[in-house]
Amino acid sequence: MDEDLYDEFGNYIGPAEDEDDEQVQESYVGNSDHADDEYRHQTPDQGLEESDNIEQEENNEPSMAVVLHEDKRYYPTTEEVYGEGVETLLQEHDAQDLSEPIIAPINTTTYIREEKNAPEIKYSWEWQASLMNLPDHIRNVALVGNIHHGKTSFLDLLINETHVLPVRDRSKQNEQLRYTDTHVLEQERGVTIKVSPMSLVLKNSKGKSFLVNVMDTPGHSNFLDEVSVASRYVDGFVLVVDVLEGLLTSTEQIISHAIREGLPLILVVNKIDRLILELKLPPNEAFYKIRYCIDQVNNFINKVSPFKNGKYSPLSPITGNVVFASSTCNFMFSLYTFALKYKENSPEIDAKAFAKRLWGDIFYNRVTRKFTKNHQAKDSKRSFEHFILEPLYKIFTHTLEEEKEGLEETLAKLNISLKPATYRLDVKPLLQTICSLFFGDSSAFVNALCEHIPAPSQGGSSRIVQNYYTGPKDGIEIEAMEKSDSEGPLVVHIAKLISTPNASGFYALGRVMSGTLNKGVPVSVLGENYSSYDTEDMQECVVSDLWIYQSRYKVPVDGVPAGNWALIGGVDPSIVKVATIFMTNQFPEEGMHIFSPIKYIGQPVFKVAVEPFNPSELPKLLDGLRNIRKSYSVVQTKAEESGEHVIIGTGELYMDCILYDLRNLHTNIQIKVSDPVAKFAETCLETSAIRAYTETPNKHNKITVIAEPLDPDIAADIEKGIVQMAGANGWTSKKVAKFFQEKYNWDAMSALSIWDFGPESAKENILQDDTLPDEVDKKAMKAIRESVKQGFKWAMRDGPLCDEPILNVKFKIIEAELSEDPSQRNSSQIISTARRACYSAFLLASPRLMEPLYFFEIIVNYDSVNFIKSIVDRRRGHVDMDKPISGTPLRIITGDIPVIDSVGFETDIRVVTQGSAFISALVFYKWSIVPGDPLDKSQIFRPLEVSPTFAMAREFVVKTRRRKGLSDEPTITKYLDESLLESLKETGLLDE
């Protein structure tokens, strides 16, 4: 602003303005409302003409022209907005659904990590494809072990050896790679959730290449069902054990499963660096710690192995089935590969003979330079300590303590030269670099695989066929599968579905048993419920896509020969858990058989109920639950009579991952979740008090059943599959009878009268025909046998107390009055009657409620033991054992805790111990009877008050029935006939 034109008060004192300017200013300021109104009433053409007419603009006179209504325009035309030549469409009615937003949100599906382009590998894909056609050069293995024992990081070593991965950010270089953890939860929590395969070409110590298909498995106790899935794809287990923690519960469960499945084992003693960096043990004590870890595994194998002929050879470094490794320091070695290091400087050394002297109670005299078994000799040290541990300790010590000049001189003696920039790295990456250069590649691991894991054509596939194939064990297809013949008929076994990156569908991960699976061919997909009598579970599909799955990326291929793993697209709609693929034109319909369902490690006992926040989104929730059943192996979903949808899993973390996927991957809706509860079971303590009969609805048939407790050992044998029902896997009625006679001293008539085991899931109950031939028409009994079995399984699946399974009960049919007319004893009459008969017999046999117990294993320091014991006591649990871990300042606490009281248990442990305690296992242990009588009506529950111990069973039953929408009271009068009820009331055996 020019100061000369205004005084000190802001008044204008400059020259006078022109009159024309004042008139123009007044016309725009004083008459602004009138001007705006005029603009709204004029047409666009008029506006343009007036803007071009200078004289009219100067006069600023309002136009008095009449403008018709149809000529008025309030908004610009589409041409003015979008420009000329742009096609625009006008719709009078909204064609978009109201539930669909006008501007859809950006759907970020970054829950599963996948690389767009395959990374560079240090060999060619053509070379890998050529090895796929040589089943003798293929090894299929799974990395198994306890959580945080280094399975995923061990696989990272193999991936770094074969892949050229992009350089990571400097801030993430100290973080673990975890290449096979593709789910966002796996990366965030550092826990593997699902199996993840990798196919790598690795060389042994002789330079011979092998195609190693490795499957990374979870170690958390909640996800051990994935280990059961992996056993269907592999020919051996690589057991990874932390040398500091040793053998833990989850590892024991995995070993037991491997022995049941007949899988050979290789031991990787991992995290050797912890002995040096954390425990700071001298070399002689480190040897004892390593040997103690190996002996723990061998002792447990001998304990649970049923074989006495040495089928499971002991794990020993001398035999080559033990590998030493440190996945954090990037090295692995065996006795033989370490002996080759000495052979490089002394070519005259026999590496194999030298390796056999590097383990055990063999000592080396540095003066005489001879091996001896006399440990008291002067100047003698144990050979493993002298030749292996001392050089390893020196590498660590010089790297951690020396400066560049001294370290460079030390490494020169080892024929290792580093770039100057490498010496400026932090200690950890520098140590990793030096160890990887000194120990070399993964030849020690490959040597163990080649010597102790069979190839698919050398017995690997034979185990799968003999154990899981439900068809006859002879024929052309059996021979082709056992030899992994790529020219034979096509057979593919599928045991796992893998979600697509956008969660829109699933891929099927299959093992090609025989033949060659090609892209675009029509196949028959048989579900796990398929049989020659029921062919509904069969679908005709076309293999739309085919890949070699590499966890974070896929390699497209046109064909996959026998002995390899394939990721298959286009066949997933008809698959839930397990499936079998055949080539339609290579098998006659009656010749098709399936692979049996998987027997999982652990049992789902932890459940929650879910419902959509918006009831109209129930169909989306149901679709999501179906996808969850496909994605997670052991999960169960169920719809209760109350309408609530229940998800049953193995534990708290398992359920948390399921709900995360349900919300974010498979539904994208808001879901309400109930408080977690436990899955219950029902049993009895005594034999039925009276013989309660049950009549059919038409009053022409009468069945009398009694119930009694079943020997727990028999129930365990049935559950483990030690004894099976006649007709299953070659078992006959005579073989079943012989088993019960020899092992449990049953009489011949009782052993031959077993009709069925039930229900389908657990099969821990027995149904017997205990009727006498002179009292009952056995032909009529044979006619109704299948109907009675169906009613029996129905009753065992949903018990009378609270619709939970019945366990450990034996039901006997002692009397039966059957109509001579077959139409009067059809299935519609018998099935429901048999169910009511089982219920009435069960309720008269002192019924009890059972709850599941978790077995827990906690690793903790000495100071926090008392805190943990107090937490366990508050949750109705108890501690079984408290012992130290040998050679460490840690202790292991084991015990059991009810599942229903385990919610938040791990969080409490971490809070009280300030993170120093670690729960290494929390697995289903056994069923325990809940204190109290569930039928005791005298127990009254008051709000916000803890029920006494003797009323706990009653409380659980009543609250479970309310939650399921049942009546509060389970009563026997619902299942007994009226005539029997009246007689019982008259005798006083039944209350009014």
C-alpha cells in the first residue's frame, strides 16, 4: 500500500477518482444482489454476448428480456465439464445395489506375502526340471521340532545357499529372514503357522546334485496338526533340537508320530553357538551337553518304539544321521565334512576312518599323535573336543575379541580372505560371514539325507501306499506308485490346501505318486468320504494351472512327474481336507480307491461361537467358515440347535489365527465372538441300575440296553488304531475276537459279539450284542444290525447331558423283541429307538461330565518358580514335575491345567515373570471327570458367586445347555416309555 495516498488514520488523501470508475464500482458493489439474480436468469448465449459487449458492461443496465423456463440453465453441460468427444450416459434409475458403496474402498490384500518375480537362483530351472525326472535323485523331507529350535532359520541357510536374494535394508539385516513364513501373522509374531515347501538343488560332499524337497513345519504345540499333514508328503523327518533346551514335549510328540508312521529320522543338533556365547561352557563341558542332548532323543525313541529288530537305528554322529548346526551363525557340519577340512591340508588322511574317531570316548594324545581310549593319559584330550570344538571356539573368540589386523592374520591361517569393508561390519554379520566361508555349503546335511532317507523309488512311496491307500495292495497301480513310475497311471495324493494371495480361492498341494500330472488334463477328484458304495464325493475337474511351489513364489510348469510335489489349480472346489486324483480314462470306476484321512497330532478341544455383527451377512460368514475348514487342518465347525456357529480348535493362539483369517481374508465383515469355552465329554461310573427297555413308535419292537464303563486301556487301543473294527484294513471278526481274548481276557462269546466302535471321530465306545440265541431271533437281529449301529453312533456323537460326545462306555443289547414283519422293524423305527435305548441306559449308570486337560511345559529361571506354581493353583491345575535343565540355569515345570481355565494362562505367566518364562508346550493331555453329579437338582447357582467344587459338573451342564438352546434339565423321563416310567415311580426307583 502506497503510504502517500493515506493519512495516519487510514483515510484516502490522494487525487480524486474518475466518475466512470465510481459508477462502475457502485454498480458492482451496491447492486451485487441484483447482478447475481440477473446472471441466474440469463441464458449462456446471452451471458457470452453481454460479456463481449463492452458498452452494455459499462452501462451495467439489467436486461429486461423474457427467458422461457425450458431455456434456463443452472449447471454447465457435460461437454463443458468433460470436453468435446467424451461419451456420457444418463440413467434415470440407480443401477448400483444399495449395499455397494458408490466409491468402493481400496481392498488391500497384503495378508500373504508373495514375490511377483521369481528371484535369481544359482542354477538353472532346466537343471532342476531334469532332476525331477530322476526319482533316485529326489529326497522329500520335513523339518520338525519344538518352537524356536531353529527350523525356519535352518531352511533359510539352504535358501541363501541356492538363491540370490535382494539386499535387505540395513535396519533389517540383523532380523531373521524367515523366507518360508508367508502369512502376515507369521512375520509379525515370529511363529510358523502352516507348512511351507521349498524345492532346492543341493550337492553332497562329492559334488553330486540332488533335488531336495523340504517342508518347513510349525513347532508351536497348537499347530502340530500341520506336522501330521507333512507326513503325507515326505519320506523322512529332519528333527531339529536346540542343544541348550534339549528334548521337550512337542518334540516327543513328533517323534512318537514319526514312529507310528514309520518315518526315518535325522537329528540336527542346532544352536551350537549358545554353548559358547550364552552358557560360556568350556569345550569339555560343551561335549557332555551335546552328547546328553543326543542321548535324550535316543532314549525316548527306544522307549516308544515297538520294534525290537533295530528298525530305528540309534542316532549317532558316527553313522552320519546327526548334523551339528548353528542357524544364527550360518554353519552346519558333520564329522565327515569336518574331517574333509583336515584332509585339505593333509591329503593322506582317510576322511571316513578319521571321522569315526571324532566321537565318543576316544582321546587324542598330542605328543604321540595317536588315538587312545585311555582318558587318563597325559597330554590327551577327547578327539571331538580337540579337533572340532577347540577350532570352533577359536573362530568365535578371535572374531569377537581381535581387531582387524589380528583377525586378518588368524583368518589367513584358515585360507579365508575378506574384503576390507567386511571387517567394519557388526559382530554378528561378521561372525556369520566367517563361519559360512569356513564351513562351506550344506553338504553335511545332503550326505545325511542321501544315506538315511529313502528316495521315492527306493521305499519312500511304498510307505505311503502301504499305510494310507485304502485299496488292494497289489496291482499295476500299486507297483507304479511304489516305484514312482512316471510312465504309470496317474495318482496324486492331496493333503493340504493353500490359500491364494488374495484369498479368493485355494491351490491344492499334491504329491504325484505315479504317472505325470500335466496341465489342462481332465481328472477325477475323490474326496475323503468316497467309496465304491457312495460315489457322491467325486468330481470331474480340469487341471487349470500347475506350479512348483516355493513358498514366496511359484514356478509354472507344464508337467510334474512322479515323486515330486505340485501346486495344482482348478481342483480345489471339491476338496475339504484330503483328496485323491486319478486320471479318468486310466482307471475303471470300480478300481478307484482313496487315501485314508489323516490322524492328527493333538485334538481340538478349545471352542468359541461366532456370529456376524449384521445378521444379513450370515451367508458371508458361512462361506468364511467353509474356507477356514479348508485352510486349517484339524479345525472343526458346527452349527448348534440354538443357531450359533461354533469353531473348535487346539488352543488360544490357534483360535486367534483362525479368527484373524476369518475377519480379514475370507469374509471382510465384522464378527461377534463369544467367550472361549472347552469341549466337554460324557461318561459313566457304574453299570446301569435297571434294565430299561425302549419300544419303537409303532409298539411292535422292544430293545433293552445296559451301559457300563469301558476299560481305559481298551479305549486307548481303539483310539490309536491298535485294534480296528472288522472290515477295516484287513481286520476280520476272528482277528478282533482274538485280540480281546489274548490282551484283555475276554471270553470268546463277548469278543465275537462286538458290533461296532463309535462315534466316527473318537471310536472309544463299544456296542455289543449280548443276547442269547434261544431268547432272540438272530436272523432278525442281523437284519436290524446296521440300523442299531446308526442309532448307537448318533447317541455317542451327541450325549444326553449336554449334547457332547460319549467316551469310554460299553453298551450291551441284552434283550430284543422284534416283529416278524420286516416292514414293522425298518430303519425309521429302529434308529431312533436304539438311540433312546442308549440314552436311557447311560443316564441310569451314574453319568458324569468330563473336561479336557492341557499338559503344560514351562521353561523358567529359578527365581520365578513359586510365581508359576501359584498361578497354576488358582486355575485348578497342579504341577507334576519341577526339574533343572542340565548344564543351564533354567528349570522345566510340567503339569496339567483344565482347558476351560487356561484362557489367558500364557499371558499371566509372562506378566508375573516379566517375560523370563516361556511356555514351550500347552497340548491336550487327557479327559478328566468334573467333580460332582450333573443330575443333582439340589445345587443352586447364585449370580457372581463361585460354585463349590462338588457342584461344578452341575454348573457346567446347565450353562452349556443354556448356551446351546436346550432345556436346563437333562432328564431320563424324556427317553423312557410311559409304561416303564409308571412302574419305576410305583417302586420308588424314580422320583416324581
